[in-house]
Amino acid sequence: MAQLDTLDLVVLAVLLIGSVAYFTKGSYWSVQKDPYASSYSLANGVKSGKTRNIIQKMDESGKNCVIFYGSQTGTAEDYASRLAKEGSSRFGLKSMVADLEDYDYENLDTFPSDRVAIFVLATYGEGEPTDNAVDFYEFITGEDVSFSQGVGADDKPLSNLRYVAFGLGNNTYEHYNSMVRRVNTALERLGAARVGSPGEGDDGAGTMEEDFLSWKEPMWSALADSMGLVEREAVYEPVFSVTERPDLSAEADEVYLGEPNKNHLEGTSKGPFNAHNPYIAPIAESRELFTVKDRNCLHMELDISGSNLSYQTGDHVAVWPTNSGKEVDRFLNALGLSSKRHMVISVKGLDPTAKVPFPTPTTYDAVVRYHMEVCGPVSRQFVASLAAFAPDESSKAEMAKLGSDKDYFQEKVSGNYLNIAQMMETVGKAQQWTAVPFSLFIESIHKIQPRYYSISSSALVQKSKISITAAVESLRIPGAPNVVKGVTTNYLLALKQKQHGDPNPDPHGLTYAITGPRNKYDGIHVPIHVRHSNFKLPSDPSKPILMVGPGTGVAPFRGFIQERAEQARAGEKVGKTVLFYGCRRQTEDFLYKTEWDDYKKALGKDLEIITAFSREGPRKIYVQNRLKEHGKEVNNLLLQKAYFYVCGDAANMARDVNSTLAQIIAEHRGLPESKGEEIVKSMRSVNQYQVRQLLVVLLAASSHFFAATSFRVIPEPANEIIIKLVIFSCSLE
């Protein structure tokens, strides 16, 4: 009887375990992994289960071509993806795209000779690698580099490595495209064999896209010869599958409606907050510093108390934008998806190395509103790929011509600053492009990027609030059929209007989903993260400083002066503090005019504000003119080891200031101008001269059109560039 009781207990136990297992499946075990469930930890190097051995990864996935990218703003990553797709469709290459920071490089000496590595590398400022390429760059250019088989550089350890290289740079800076040049030199030194010439794209001339397109054709020809590839007719092969889910409601708990990761989806967002995981910051205060026709300038205070975010004076804050409702509607209508905008879709990579750029399941509306740069510049190569899906033969022929003729493309698309939906409306004569696979847009349109702004407050004065200063513009381009409008700054203006009681804000005719996905931004919030900078005050406050910052270039210097005024109030010895500030008119756009007087009360004669108003006199006066007028004082302060800072237009003002400073030094020290230039260069090398440049590009002559409203930040040891960006919403009128 005892044996029977024991058997009964065993059976009951088995049944109980089986029942528990059945009812907990999917909750506690056999849970399908959400790749966005912990993207905040992935950003900090926690990538469990992923091999860092690129050779092993290529073996496992059957690849014979890897395209590495070093990218910060997404352009190099986009080019890498385009090369992977083209190599596959035209030549049958088994290609994969790889983030440089995801892999180790000691085993590149075992890279098989029948494969190829392509490097697409962006350069920032004075020759610095992008954040994700720092480790690779330091490894491959190191003097004591060592590989897995234990041989050094003299033994040519990479003799089996066949590679291709393309660089993205800006010719307005001394170390133009130095990243790709230095890496190319290092690879050759290590014995690697380059295929074709290294390509160089020039953002400063506005020819980046055309430089890339003109480089890749001879590159493919050389690679085909080298690897014995045979070109075939290119046919679109999707990288992602897009499956509509009518069984799921858009309001279902597991559906992402714009949330960046699972913690945000579940309402449990937590730090660390970074470029993969924003903090939803309350806007404590907002006001307009000036408002004139088609121009506004905002001041905002973002509350970071309780977030564990911190900043230092001179840092940047990143604002995560959302596309305007007008442009979301335009895009969905062009594709015939307006009636299905809230349809739930699941997106999956058709290749194990393909990375879906946003969390799913989601909706068409959420993808377009929160994840796609639909207002960005149009790639001529993308236009060519759309031709096969045109709504009629006439549109198909027009798209083919636009894709193949760069001058015609410039005339019809770039010169008119059209975004992709506007171009499809124009070419298709308002017909809907229902045949275009949505996957093609996911693959071809950049992921929307955070916009970076100089923090215009002092962390010493207000450590729990971040100030930003942002110009909002609506630009009418001569001859263009549309008005160009900033995506992010108009979004911020809408938030300001909402905070001040407007129930339906529509800055410059644009509306935004300002309450965010599932109303999670209600109460006037904005998603942000902080990025640290090397643009800093001297550690010794008694050191004199000279600052040149016209327009919104004054933003970081407001923080600098605010900090020095607080130090003076606390009894610290503060050095001479001189600001050269410029704007159009003192009665129109003089930023923080009354504040400077308050700071003078604390700093006394140690604060000097020298102004240049370009539209008030018979001739235009700029900050560089004022700098020269005060050359004697500037030189004397430099002899006292003053720190010199510039924040402003890279193409004109910053370059002129650099030349003017060299002339001042030469004139007042009795030296040749060439010697003055050497001294300025030496100042920059030791961080005595620091530059944060706003690169303003508004080029009708480029296939990549750019213009100024939103800031992109490029970090360097001594110099920084903020590209005063690039992405506009264009409204046809």
C-alpha cells in the first residue's frame, strides 16, 4: 500500500509540474526575446549571446562580404546598408553590415582571402573617429598592434585581407577625411590589399551623395574583377518582411506606438538614459526670446531632477524629434496607406545579420511619425530603385531619368528641396504609389536622429535644469515651390505654445503629436539625453577667456558667463571675460540682452560684451570685424594665456575668425602672418583655442540638400562641430 501511495504522489507531482509549465509558457519560460527590451543596457556594452568574432559570424551566416561602418549621424551606416543591398542584388555577394564597435579585430589576420571587407568611415572635426569606431581606430593604427597568430606589423599579418574603403568628411577642416586615409595607410602597412581607389565624400562642398555615387561604380568594377563576380540584372530583394497583423489592435499592450524600447512601452523607463534610451523630461519653462516674420528663437528649461542625468557647463542636450502630422499624412497618402495607418505590422529581418531599426510589432503611423527621417534629403540612388514601382509608365520613365541624370535630379528634386513624399506626389501627379514595398522605405530612409543643442546654462547654477536656445525658422527658398521648415525646432515651438495655453498649437502651419505615444509625454514633456563635451571653461576661473558667438552661437557662452558670475558672487577670483556677440539688430534679435547687465553686476569690469549689429549701419559689421578692432586687447589677453572660444557658422564666420586671430597675433607681435597662423594652430593643439562650429549648408547645387535649424554635434578633443542641420519639413504651397 505504501508503494502505491508513493506512486500516486509521483504521478500527481508530474501532473502538477506539467500544468505549471503549460500555464506559464511565454511568461516565465520560452519567452520570445524582444530585441528592444533592454536597449539601454546594450548601449553600455551588454550584448550577451552575440559573438564578437567577425570571422565566426560570417561563417555562421554564410557571408563573403562584410561592410563595416563608423557612423554617428547615420549617413555612413546608410551607405554601408546601400552597398550591402547593391552587392547582393547586382553581383550575388552574400553581404552583411557590421557596426565597428560590435566586433574584435585581433583575428583579422585569419580573414579568408576569398572574402572582402568594406570600410565606410566618417571623420569628425579635426580627424577624430566616430564614437563607435574609436576602439577599431586605436587598434588598427597602434604601433604595437598584435593579432591572433602572434605576429607584428612587420610580418604583414593582414596579407589575406582584401578591402575597400570610403570616407565621409568635410573639406572646411584641416584634417579632411583623415579617418579613412589613416585607416587605409594602416591596413596597407599591415599587408592588406585594397581593391580600387579609396573614395572620399565631401559634406563641406555639399557633394557627399554624388561623391559616393561616382566612386561606387568603378569600385564595383574593380571588385568584380578581383573576385570574379558576374553582374546580373538588379532585382529588389527585401531585407525585411513586413506582415500586417489584423488580429492585433493598435491599442494592444505589446504594440509599440513610438516607444523606443520595452521599458518605455511598459511605463517603467529607467536609466541610464542615453542615445538608445531617452529620458522623458518635463519642460519647466519656455519662452520666445524674439519673434519676427518667419523667425523665432526659443529658450527652454528642461527638468532633469530625479533622472540621474547630469551635465557639465558646455555639454549638449539631445532632443528626440517627431515628424509633423502634415508630413506623416503626406507620406502615408503617397503610399496609399492612410486608411491603414493604425494597422499593426510586424517587421523581421530576412537575414540573421539584418537589424530592424525600430521595435515591433508597431503601426505604419508610428514608424513614419517616430522612426523615419521622411523630411530628409532624397538620395538619387533611392529614386532609381523606386522607378520599378511607379504608378504608371510615364512616372517610371521620369523616375529612371531622375535616378540616372544628376543635373536633372538637381533641377527637379534637390534644387526644389523636395522630400521623398513631395517628390512622389510631383512625379506621380498625385497618384498613389501602392506598389512600393514598405520594406524598401525601411531600408532606404534614415532612422530619425536626435538633434543636439548646446546647453545654455551653468551646471553650477542650476544642476537639475538644462537650458537650450534654439532658432526656429520657416524659409522660403527663391524659385522653390515649397517653404522649408525645421522638424525639431517647430516641434519645440509647438510644445512652447501648448505650455502657454494654446489647445491646438500649429507653428508655421505644422501640428505634432506632442502628447507622445499613448499620451506618455502629456503635461509638456520631451524625450532627451545628455551628451558630454570637451568644450569647457578652464579649470582655473582666474584664467581670462575670449568668446566669439554670434546668433544662437552664444548659447554655450551664456552658460560660461552664468557660471563665472556665480563664482564671483561666491568670492572666487574670476579672470577677464570677453564676449564678442553679433546679431542683425539690437532691437530685433539681441539674445539675453537684459541678462548680460545682471551678470555685469556680479563680474563688474571683468565682463565685457562687445556687439556687432550687421543690419543697423551703412555697412554690415560682423564679430570678426569687432575682433580686429579690439586686436590689441585680444593679443594682450592671449599673452596672459587666455582661452579662446568660437561657436558659430563654420563655412564663414569661424573660418574668418581663425584668419583674423592669426592676423592680430602677427600684427601686434611684429611677426609674419604665417607665424601668426602657426601660433593659432598651436593654441588649438593644446586646447587653448576651442571651436564649436555650426555648419550651415543650404545648397541648391547639391543632390543632398541641407539647411539650418537643428543641431548635430560632433565631438573632438579641442574642437567641436555642430552641424546646424540638415533636416527640414518642406510644405508645398
